[in-house]
Amino acid sequence: GQNIDQPTEMTATEGAIVQINCTYQTSGFNGLFWYQQHAGEAPTFLSYNVLDGLEEKGRFSSFLSRSKGYSYLLLKELQMKDSASYLCAVTKAAGNKLTFGGGTRVLVKP
Amino acid sequence: GAGVSQSPSNKVTEKGKDVELRCDPISGHTALYWYRQRLGQGLEFLIYFQGNSAPDKSGLPSDRFSAERTGESVSTLTIQRTQQEDSAVYLCASSAPRAGNIQYFGAGTRLSVL
């Protein structure tokens, strides 16, 4: 089976850093995705980790440890527009379906 | 097209009626996926099409749900005899190997069953 866990909600201050953790237990693993979803909108792609380690893209970084079944998304220099849900998803094979966690709602306060 | 397009954006129906939801994937994307998102919850996989292979229907919650795709173009998701628990946002995504197999999502169809 598939089990993907992430915190339900996090609050942070504008300009600060927030780390969203995701742990997974899956029968088969190829890669892990992070998506951002603003209320009422489509999820938008943030990152795709296949190999262990940290990948940095501007203010956003994503980390993967396959041996620990663990990933995190790091958001730096938080802006008000970063208030959104962040979705962790796992795939068993490239191009295959995604299995999502419940999402983490991040609220950025002034 | 430039992105994944879904229609209608909103659909209100009465319990027991059939509904059809449409998805136009990004041109050239060989894979197409349907997901469902209930209010305040994560996305649940429903079905996916990959090229000419038989679709993976393992996520369809009941036989009232079905989907078709013609070649590598449009897909329709049909829900027969709708129930109130079918109320959700239905999201479509498409991907292609040449685009890193990243799934790009449409804005979804918000279905409300009264």
C-alpha cells in the first residue's frame, strides 16, 4: 500500500523560512514531487526529486532521502503570496500515476 | 494548447443524473490522468491513459465512473447516477517523457451534486 504523511497546517512570518516535511511508505518508488496549490486553483509543479540530496530552485529547495522515506520542501524569504497548500506526491515509475499526501496549508503572516 | 484545459469549470447537478467532464491535454502529451479532490483533502487518483496501452482504472471508486480517451487527445470522465459524495473538484493532468514526465494540471471541474 501507499502511505504519505505531511503536516496539515503551518504558520510562518513574512521573510522567514519554513520547512515542510513529507514521509512516505510505498510499495515501489521512482520519485517524489512537490506541488503548490492556491485556493481554488490548479496545482502547479515545484520540484521532482529522483535521487537523494538537495535541489535548489531560487527561494524553494527540495530534499530527498530514499533510504529514510523522507523529503522536505524548504521555502526561504517567505512572501505573502506563498500562502498556499503544498502537496507531496510519490510515483512508482516515471510517467505513472501520483499518490498524494493530504497537503500542508501554509499561512504567511505579516 | 498552451495548458491543460477542462470544461465545464463548474457543474451543478441533481442526484441521480449523469455528468460528463472534459479534459484537453497539452498538445503532444502522451499520458493523461484524472484525479479527484474533495474539500480540504488531498488528490485521489482515479484513472490514467498512457499512449495506446490499456488505461489504469485502479482508482475508480465504483462502476458508475468511467473515462475514455481518443488517441492522444481529449478525454471525458463520465459519472452515472451521481450521488452527493461525488461532489468534489475533478482535476485532469497530462505529461510526456520529453517534458520530464512532470504532470501539468488543469484548473479542474467543480462538481456539486444536490
